[in-house]
Amino acid sequence: MYTNEIRQLRSYRATLIPKDLDRSEVHGHAAEGKLPTIQLKAASADRAQAAAHHTTGLAVLCVDRVGGGE
């Protein structure tokens, strides 16, 4: 069933895992701020994660909401 729901887009930052990075090094690189990130707008963190993966083709370590608001 189609709903006419309008959802506000929010800003998110997705932290990505490069394909050539050994999985054992991911958390160390994350702690040092060495992993690539992208910013995008989405209706939810889940949708931001899916969009980040779809856009980059990379695995997503985490998604954080950025900016002010509710």
C-alpha cells in the first residue's frame, strides 16, 4: 500500500571501509580518524547507510547524524 508520507531529510556522515584495508585494522584506523567518510542526506540512518554503500560500493562501518535539530 502506498502512503503519502513526507519524511524530512537529515544530514548523516557515513564512515567507509576501504576494500584494500585488512579487517583487523578497521577499528584502529577508525579510532585514529583515518577512514574515509561521506556526507549525505537521508530520511533515516538505515537509509543513509544503504545510500552510502550504494553510492560508493564500500562497506559502511557506521553512520552518524550531523548538524543541529531534533
